[in-house]
Amino acid sequence: MEQASGVDERRAEPLRKGAVIAGGSRAGFSHEALFYAGDSEFASAALSFVSRALAADEPVLIAVRGERRAIIREALGDDAARVMLQDVSELAGNPARLIPAWLRFLEEFATDERRVAVFGECVWPGRTRAALSECCRYEELVNVAFAGPRAWRLVCPYDIDALDDDVLELARATHPLLRRDGATETSDAYRGADSMRPLEGSLPDPPSQAQVLTFTVTTLHELREFVTEVAHSARLSSERTENLRLAVNELASNSVRHGGGAGTLTTWQQDGALVCQVSDHGHIGEQLVGRVRPEPDQASGRGLWLVNHLCDLVQIRSDARGSNVRAYMWLDDEAGTGDA
């Protein structure tokens, strides 16, 4: 569903080499792309990662797809009982949920300055261009979210035999460290957390047959009913219909409050998903919006946090001209896969 220019529509030109952070880490946080080829190399690399962490008495979280979990469990043998294994398929369907998941793990296990280790899969073959674009932004924002003093290690596996070259190129640009064949080196394509622009770029135009509805504060009820009708036409379940209705209502309410008092809802079906896009003239400036749980007394940010946890995929693009937030619900036979 992304433009033909590639996974990341911001980069029409080849990546330029930039400044490398010495040692590949910032303030103790290590973010590494692991390049492997096939199941055997994957198992070997995961075993090495776990062995190193257990030897250092680090709590370990392995978050990979179900079939990858089986490979790791077999490779670890008895050590599997000492590791937290999680199926990442649903969690990473919307990559915006991963940073909150790592934060929860750190809050629970990184006590008294104890280091932890996370082996977290986000990119895999078969993901839509839209999902891959958000994976790229997630990898960028990890460097922003964890640039503080807390020391921990995140390794992100990439299958070089199964993924396109542009995906691997973006992995090099978003990870300070690269690992291949047991050796780690700094990435000369990584430009530093300060250069990340996760909300920039444009989304492909909606198809000509898309339905469009303008709204104001006085027509939010009509908007909610419209979303319900669209979801029923797409044969979403009652629960997923209500989730989408709530998510779009949150986005539209944000438009009314912060986007000039009005907005536009555009809906269509594409690539196995029902898509709802809310557009307005407001500007979103917070890089981590929707990815860090708002504080109880925080005045803004709750809407996008809720939308990220209600919808299967969310894309946010914002500049001086306005904002577009695109929410996806996979049709019921593909719910939660992130693939289409």
C-alpha cells in the first residue's frame, strides 16, 4: 500500500553516510540489527544471544513469530525455561505497540540498574508496504525513546535471504550496530537519533472509489454511524467494529480540538484491510506520540495511544500543511497478522 519509491516514502534518494555514534550505543543502550540467512543461522544467532545474556545474569525476552519460537525453544533445550518466549505476531502487527512492550519489560526486570536483553522481531517476509514503513519508523524511534541512561540490549533479526534490499538498507540506517556471522560492527549508514523524522513523508492517495465524509463537532454522531455502516459492509466482527468506531471517534475528536475544528474521514478497502483516514489542518510535533502511555494528568496524547491499541496498524504523517492519520483493520480472516 506504499508508494513505488520504496518502504520509506521519505527517501527517494540513496542513503547518505552520516556520523556514527562511538561504540554504537547511546548512554548504555545497544540497538543492533542481526543479519542472518535461513533457519540454521537464525537458531545459532539466537542461541548465542541467549547464552551471552544468561552468562551475564540478564533477564531475557525473546519476542518472535510462532514458528521462530519453536526453533529457538529446540535450540535452547533446558535453557528455554530460563527465557521469556513471546509470540510477537499480534504485538508487532502494529509496530507502534513494541516500544510500550519494551518499556513494560524494563520497568519489571531492569531494577537496580540491572541490564536486560531483548531479541525482538519486527520485520518478516509477507508484511505489507504500509506495515514495513511503520517498522522503519519504529526502529528509528527506539533510538529516541531509549536514549537515556538505562543500559539494555535490543537485537532485531533480519533474514537477508527473504527480505528485499531496500528493507535491509533501512535496517542499516536505523541501527547503530550491525551483526553478521558472529561479528558486530558500527553502521556507517546510521545518522543518530537526533536526525529521526518519524512523522514526515506522505501517504499514497486514497483510491478514487473511496468514501469521503467531512465532519465538525456537531456531526460526530453521524461520523460514528457512518463508520459502523462501513465496518458492517466490510463484515468486521461486532468487537472489531466497535474498536474501529471508537478509534475513529478519538481521531475526529482530536481534529475538532486541535485541527481547526473540522476534518475529513476517508474510507476504503485495500490489500485485505478496511482503512479509515482522518485528515485535518493541525500539526503533530511529538515524535513518540501514541507510543508512550500518557500520564494521568497529561492533557494530550491519549487519543493516539488508544488508537494504536485498538487498530491493527496506524500511520501518522504530519507537517505544516496538516495531518493524516490512517487506521487499518485487517478483515476478519486476516485479523492480527499484519500481512496481506
